Amino acid sequence: MPKLCLTGGIACGKSLLSRYLRERGIETLDADDIVHELIPAEERRRLAPLVFNNPAARKELESRIHPLVKARLEAFTSAAKPGVPRLAIIPLLFECKWDAEYDIICCVISDRAKQIARMMQTRGYTRDEAEARLSAQMDVAEKARKSHYVIPNNGTAQELEQEAARFAAWLKERIK
């Protein structure tokens, strides 16, 4: 069974896309969910201003958290059952240099203005906070260039669901 990964930028729709993929029989595990298990919400809120404005602090935190996240994701993808795709959702796949470990990489992308608007609307970020988070990640266009399959998400949830159906069919054809 090939190792499968979904990546993309912040506020590009990875969570909604993964929900649509689960509805189509694809099992998922999200690196962000693992981080949320490891670092309580109040601690994440306290750390956010520090790590998104201080690259050295972010690097230190990542050096402690990423090995734990990677181990959980590896266990998940390695335990795939025949015919049941398992998709690791890793927003920072390329930034962590984990991409060589995956056989098929799908990237969901959105326009930068859409990402900022979504972060401000759904997460309550200021424009500066949204910009800081985007600056901490690789540009989505670069992620798309390094991926095997790209899903654009600048439209409606229904359009993303249609893209999910296409990707699920494409994926299942390749892992028969």
C-alpha cells in the first residue's frame, strides 16, 4: 500500500477536504490533531505570539514536538489495511522535509487573500496574525509544484466536495 499524504497551507481547506474523503472510505489522521493532543489549547494560545514571531523559538518547539507527531503518523500509515487508503494530513510536510517518505502527495491550495479572509473569519485572527502564520509556512504554490495531485479551493464547499470525489476516485484507481 503506498504511503499517502495531504498537505496545503493554513486555511486552504484541509480539514473540510479530509472530512469529504473520510465519507468516501479514506481513513485520515491529522498532524494538527496530534499536536492538539500534545499541547493543550491554553498553552498553544500562550505560545502562538512567541513562535509565530520568533523563528528560533518556533524551531525549538518544533524540534520537541515533530518527532512525536512523525512517530504517530508513521504508525498510522504503516497499519493500512489492503484496499483501505490511509491519508496522513501534514500541513508542514515540505517544511519538515518529510515528503520523501510519502508515495503520493495531494496538496489543497487557495489564493492568499482567501486564506487571510478565512483566518480572520473563522479563527478570529487579525490581518497581522494571519500574515504571520502565512509567513511561517512555505508558499502554497511551491507546495503544489512538489505534489502529485493539486486540489484548488477558492470556491464553495460543494465545489470542494466535488474535488474530493475526483481525488478519491483517482487515488483508489492507483492503489487497487
